Amino acid sequence: CAGLLAVLAFRLCASRFTALCAGAFFAAWPLHAETVRIVTFRADLLAFAGALAALLAFLEARRARATRRVLLLGACLAAIALALLSKESAAVTPFLVFLADRLFPEKNFSVKIRS
């Protein structure tokens, strides 16, 4: 999860130092230690990993072209589904994807719907 968070931080702010600090801070912070130690809390990590994977797939899909974009958007939906299957608190993931789209706009991103 710390690696996914570091990649997401790098994708959003394009600073290696900031991404490294974000990943290291998440890995070293003791607030989420019970999710690693106690088996019943593993769903939290799975939901978090699924949400991060969905965000990364969506942000990469905005930069991709035609066929690869469709595959990455499918991966985004699959990651959201896996996150939702692991824990219901991942229901905010589609909102986070929408928020990331609005807060970090990509200039050349447009989805064309055929009629």
C-alpha cells in the first residue's frame, strides 16, 4: 500500500521527494498497525489498495490513447469492484475518482461517446 501511495503522490505532484516522503510516512506511521497485525482488519488494507489502484488506473487512462484507455478504465472499474467487495467503506472510491478528475484536470482528456 505504501508503494501505491508513493506512485499516486508522484503522479499527482510530480516530485520524487514528496512521493518518497508520502510512501515512507504511510509505511512508518503507527496509526494503522492493527490492520497489519489483526487478521480481521485486513479488509481495510484490501479496500485501500483497491481504491489506490482505481485512482492510479483512472489517472493513467486520462493520458492513454484509444484501446489502452478502454483497458485502463476497465481496470479502474475492476479495482473499484474489488475494493467494494473487500469493505463497504470503499463506496467513496467513485467519488474520489471524480474528485481527482476535477481537481487535477488533464488537458487532452475527453471521452467520446458514439451515437
